[in-house]
Amino acid sequence: MTIKAAIYGASGYTGQELTRILSGHPQVELIAVTSRRFAGKAVSDVFPSLYGLTTLKYEDAAPDAIAGMCDVVFLALPHGVSMDIAPAFVKAGKKVIDLSADYRIRNLTTYEKWYAKHKSPGLLADAVYGLPELYRSAIETSSLIANPGCYPTSIILGLAPVLKNGLVDPSTILADSASGVSGAGRDPLIGSLFCEVDGGFKAYKVGKHRHTPEIEQELAVLAGEVFAVTFTPHLLPVKRGILSTLYATLTNEISVSELCELYASFYGAEAFVRVCPEGVYPNISSVAGSNFCDIGLAVDSRTRRIIVLSAIDNLIKGAAGQAVQNMNIMCSLPEESGLKTAPLYP
């Protein structure tokens, strides 16, 4: 079976990664990529790394035109734009994987508080949060996937086993996360310039990052109660990768070895979550270019706190790779298809 796929809004870093992965996917034919800015230009002219991998040119095409060509469409669009585009593809009966935040937040009031007025709220109830390790069965039967954010992916996967088993007090959760500069997108911004970033390390959007309600929403489902999370993002002077350091107070004593056993059991069947051995902690360089999430664990017996370290590539497991993983599940393809490649190292 060959799946015909299209990428709507394919000229950013996430669109480039989707193009790269789908061009090498054994069960997919990438038939269209869109971009208003680069309409008419060859993809390989905009991204020379893709030379010889695709002969596609960017199109400035309406959703109806693209829907007539594809089985599944990836929306690699800015927040607030997907909600204008998604309804046309849903109405056409296509499988839609949205990489923006437009359908991640289930509560309309919460979405509009953190983002903007929603233009297609009727689709919120139909969207499935696309974290395969937690929502695989719902993803299988869905036609609209809200692909998770990069920071939330690292945090939710890092905390899911202890929250699900009631091992920590949810009200004590702290999340410090550091991301590479590609997380800011490809548009030229002063804060993303080499001279602004190189040699620096800083926090940003402290106490007000828009991934906060998404994190709280999914952690609340796992814990079975609503609570607030202290989340502080940081900017790393590297191209890609996220390392999240997560803290929470234990409700019962547990050793590191027991904790590692719990995580290994929880994620034992998951192809893309790797639990580090006791005393080993993840490094973003060990997941770069891959769809893996690496998790390391520690217990501070003096403070009775757990420390979880979670590393992903923000552009892959945090965006394009996870989107393809969702497509594989939706289309009844092997979940690892097109994704089981070793990380780039060094």
C-alpha cells in the first residue's frame, strides 16, 4: 500500500524535516508541498540538503486542490493559521496531522486565553492528541491529529510513569527545559541570530510560555487531578535538541533501581523511548536527527525528590518524526516505518 502525502506549509525547519523523512519513507509518495514565499521554486533550491531526494517544487495551492491529490496532509503552519486550513481537508475526508497548537488544547476558553480566538472550535472535540505512547488506540481511528509540542513531548513522556502510578505529588512538579535555536523557527529574528545566541544560555517567556496549558492538560489526565506546573524554557546555543530536567516530590520511598525498572516496564514495548541504565543520563547529542526520547532517572533521598531527565530532537520526536509516527498508526503501517534510523553522532 502506498500512501499519497502532502505537506501544507513546507518551507520551515519542520516542513524540511517532513520532506526529508517522507521522501525516504518506503510506503509513502510525497506528491505536493506548499509555500507562498517559495512558490515555483524547487525544494532542493531552498534546502540543498534535499538535492537528489525530491524533484518537487513548492506550490501556492488552495486546500481543495491539494486535497484532491493526497490521502494524508501534514499542516506545518504557524499557530492560528491551521484552523483556517484544516476544516477543508477534514471535510474532504482526508487524514490531517496538524503540527500547530490549534487543536491541542481541548478547552476552548483555555486555548483562547493563551493563543487567540479559535476559528474552527467545532473540530476540537474530534482532534486526538498525537502522543502515540499514551493515545495509540485513539490515533488509530482518528482523522484529525493534534501533533504535540516539542517541550510538552519531553515533559509528558518524562513524567507519565510516575504520575500514572501515583508516585509523586503533582503540585510539586517543576520543569526546566532547554531547547536548540531551531525551536524558534526559520524566520529571521534578532534573538535567533548567531551573534545573539553563541556563547549564551538564557531563560525566556518565564512563567508565560504557551506550551504551559498543553503540559498541564496532559499531566492532569495522567494524574487524575488538575494542578499547575512551573515550567521554565531556556535557549541553548545549539541548532537542535531539547533537554528537560523535571523535579517532583515523592509520595513514597523508591530506589533508583526500582524507578528504572518501573520506567523500563512502562515503556518496554515502545520503539522510540529509551530508558537509560541507572547512573546514565541522556544527552541531546545522542538523539539528534532521530525520533528517540531518552530518559534518565535519579532520586535525591535527602529532599525526597525524583529527578527525571528527558532528551529529544525538537524537530523530530518534537515535531516531524512524531507526525510521521502518527501517520503510520493512522494508516495501519508499521509504526517505525521511515523512522528507525540511528541518531547523528558526533
